[in-house]
Amino acid sequence: MASPPAWQQALVANLGAYGTLLLFVLLPWVLMAWPVYALASASPGLSRQAFFRPGLPVRCVLVLALFTNAVTALDTTGPAALIQILAWVWIPLGWYGLKGWLAPRENPPTLLVLRVFQRDAQVEQLFDRVIERWRLTGNTVLIAGTDVVSRTLDPDELFAYLNGRLAERFVANETEVPRRVADLDMAPDPDGRYRVNECYCFDTTWRPVLAALLAKGRRGAHDLRGFKAKNEGCIHELGALAQARHLQRVVLLHDPHTERPVPTSPWRAPPAGASNGWMPGR
């Protein structure tokens, strides 16, 4: 049996067995971190499409597995072992080849999602049970918040935060609203699913942003679970929904903790031809 190469013996002698194993576990992550970071930071538009879910975890796991296997084979095969990393290329090529077949054939409707803020568990449930299914049908737009970070955070937003540029994502004043809404990414992902687009707002800009998103949507969903009379923002949203004559359907989600008399008051006279209804939630 051939003895290990001199460089491996030197590593074990200096780092120990466990240190060497740890090095080989972490090395692929360290080497791939900079290219991924540079790509996502350089082109937010590209990163949104290139790092879509669920394609991102599939590609990350595969490239790390290939890189780890290539590094361990360097002592027997030499630099030629790195060629096997090229097997990763079949994933983007496969998505590109399937893009036309997976792309929806009709103009997608847009769903405006509103909610009672700071109800994290309920909102995550809404995303898992409703919005993820809706993504097969059309786009979703909403106002961003910390309660939806676990379901809406994209790599480009993460890198914007790490670069200290997250403040650039916020709509600073009303004059920015048309441009920000026009820049929303309404193209489907390579797997045929549509995106969830959120707008970052200040307390002084969320109302004009709501009006712009409402004009863009054709369906509406308001999660009123846990609604109380003190939620003045929700009352404003309900009034805006009630006056939106172009909406084809609006669903209000409620639970035993929803104070119904207040939120139903702006809903008593919906526009002609509009449909609305209460849907119990659990």
C-alpha cells in the first residue's frame, strides 16, 4: 500500500488527524464563499434568478460534494481530479433547457397579501399552506416585515445586509414608489414558479406603497388572525381593499381571536361585481 503524499503527512503532523479532517470539511466552503458572494453582490437581478429556491440548496450541496471528492483525489490523480467539478454544469444547463417547457402559458394574476404584523407563526403557516401553492399560479406582492424573513429572504437581500446596503432597499419617499413597484421581479423562476416580491417601507411610505401594490394586484388576501381594534393599519388596508373595484376576489382569514365587528365595517358595501368572504383559519 502506497504511503500518503508528503504534503498530507505534513498536514497531519502539524494539525493532527482531527485538525486535518476539519480542514478538508471547511475548505470547500471557504473557497466557494468568495465566488458566491461576488456573484450575488455584483448583480442583484442575476442573483434573484440564479439562486432561486429550491435550486440553491441542490446546487450548493452538489458542488460541495464534487469539490470535496476532487480534493481528496488530488494525491492519486493530480490536478486532473478537479475536472469532475464540471459535472455541476448540468444543473444550470438543465434548468435552461427546461425553462421553456416549465414556463406558464398564460398571463399570471398577482396576489396582494396583507396581514396583522408580528404574528410570525401564523404568517409562516400562511406561506407554507397558501402562498407556496399560489406561486404555481401567479406572483405575490406584500409589504416586508421581520415576520416573513424566514420565508422571503433571498440571497441578494442577505448580501445587501452583509454589505451594509439594506437601507437602499427601503422606499424612502412617495416619489420613489412608481419606480420601485415597476422594478419588481415578475418573471417566473426557472422551475416555472412565480416569485414573492416584498417592498421595504418606512412608516411614512407604506400607505402609498400599499396603494401601488393594490393597483398591481388582481386578487387579495388579508390574514386577520389575532386582529384587534388597535390595529389601525389593518383597518386602513381593509378600507383600501373595499374600494378596489378591479379586484376579482378577496379572502379574509380569521380565527377566534379576530375582533370581527371592526374589520367588517369597511366591508359592508363592496364594489359592484366584487366578491369577498371570510375564511376561518387554524
